[in-house]
Amino acid sequence: MPDHASFGTPPAAEAWPLVTVVVLVFNQEQYVERCLDSILATAYPALEWIIIDDCSRDGSVLRVEHWLQAHAHLKLSVTFHRCPQNRGIGKNLNQAIAWAHGRYYAPIAADDELLPQGLHVRVRHLEENPELWATFADCRVIDAYGRRLWDSGIEGMYRQKKIRKSDLLHPQRLSATLVFRWGIPGPVMLLRREAFASLGGYSEDLAAEDWDIYLRLASSQRLDFIDAYVANYRVHGANSIFRSRWKIIEALFVTAARNAPAFGGFAGRHLRMHGFLARFRGAPKWRAYPVMAFVVALERTNRFLYDLSLKFPDGRHADRRPPAVVSTAPPGPETLPPT
């Protein structure tokens, strides 16, 4: 099979709009077929598949090819690209944007899984709220063998961050919650492809590009949260959060520095303090750690004041921009047909 191959044609959207699912593969031969099976099992009727292997060194490519051959009779609209060298998540996500035809864009790592109706509920929500550029939801957390570890990725896996889904559902608290208590795991976001024209693509120089895209969307007031479970996020020893921990920490500092100007109040102050540590990117750990400890102490004080501000009605913790009016009512059945 060539390095880049396409099968079938983009399906007619009919009543459901076309969704481009982007599967990022890197040394995940153990899980990739389960991931592809889960996407197929969503039974979403208008799917475009883009599968990008980032120069895997294991049998991932063979597993993908075997899966595609076994499902050739379904005439899926699939683009499968094998990178000749490792490019990184950001570059591959941006390449997929250039290739995509869908109205909506849903990235997923090849070791994660979609849940039934996980695409439907997010598509319906964005169709009913055209002012939004993106929405995100919750996920289950599973281990390498598929056993459930936490019922909620947000309130379970990251419970030490004290994230409350009630704050994510509150339009005036969502942005600050993503700043102070960042911890949104799994393939839970769905974006309008047209939003990238204004938003820009993914940052290609960061080891952790997800917080950056969430902050940019939050500062635009075009992002909201729906309380639904749409995916399984798999935790295992080969997760990037374990393999590149220090690089991810450095990426968070840089992300904070880049996004701080878009936020005001306590959230902006938190990002500026966090972003100050970006100056120590690449510095020896012995030099960076004392400064980190000092800044973390300041951050905790600022976070305490933010939490205190939530007890008062004026709540001066929001962004500079006034929040958009976002409906959090459950989507009705009249916009799209039932599944």
C-alpha cells in the first residue's frame, strides 16, 4: 500500500452533516483496531475518516491495513497516510484540517475509543447553537485491558484539581475553570472546520497542544461544555503524558504565556505567572525548580482569591470580553432525525 491512499468518496451528508474523524496513530498496534471499531460502531451516517500514522515503529500500519481490507465492503471514505518521518501531533492535525471535507472535525488518538452516540450528541448540540465554534464533553477512563478506572475523566481522573462539571456548564465560569483547573482528557472535543480560518491551526511546536486550543476557543467565547459521555480515554504506560512529562510541563508554560493577553482578572493573572516560567524553557532543572516553587506559591494564592471571588455575585474572575449567551438546554429532536 502506498504511503498515502484514499478509498471511496465523501458520503452525502443528507440530514446529518459530514464529520471528519481524524485518527492519530503512533506505536499503538495493541489498540488501533479497537479504536477503528469504536468509530464504526457509533453508526454515525456521514463520516469521513482520515488516519495518519506518525512513523510508527511497531505493527500499527499493518493493523490499520488489515482493518481497512476487512471492511472494504463497507466502502468507507478513508484517507490513510503514513508519515515517512515523525512529525508530531500538531503538524498531523493541521495536515488533516487541509484534507478534511467535513463540516465538523473530531480528532482521536488510536488508543482511545468513541462511545455510541458520542458524535451524534455533539453534532446535534453544535447544529442547535450556530454561534459556537466547538463543544466538548466528558469521557470514561479505562486501562490497557479496557477495564474502567474512573466513571468521569473530568471529575474522577483529575479529581485532585477539583474540577466541577457544574462550573464548566456555567458560561461565566468555563474559561476560568479551564485556566485554573486544566484537566480535560480524551477525544471529547468537536470543532467546526470553518472555525480554523479565524482560530488558526494547532500549535506545532508544543508537546501538549490541547490546552492551547481550549484556551483560544475559550477566549473567543465560542466554546461550551455538554454533560455527556462521548469516549473512552485509555491510560497505559505508553501514554505521551508519561513518556514526555517534562516536555509537556514546558509546553504548558509556553501555552500560558501565549494566551495570557486574551484573559483578564484572576485567570489572566494566573496565566501571566504561569507563562513567566516559559523563560526557563530548556534551562537545567536545578535552576528552574526553585523559581517554579516560588511561582506555584503565588499561583495558589491567586487561585484562593479566585475561589473566594466565586462567593460574591459580581464575580470579577471572568475574561475581559463579556460572555456569549450559550444555551445549555438539552438538544431537542426537531433539528436532526433520531438515530
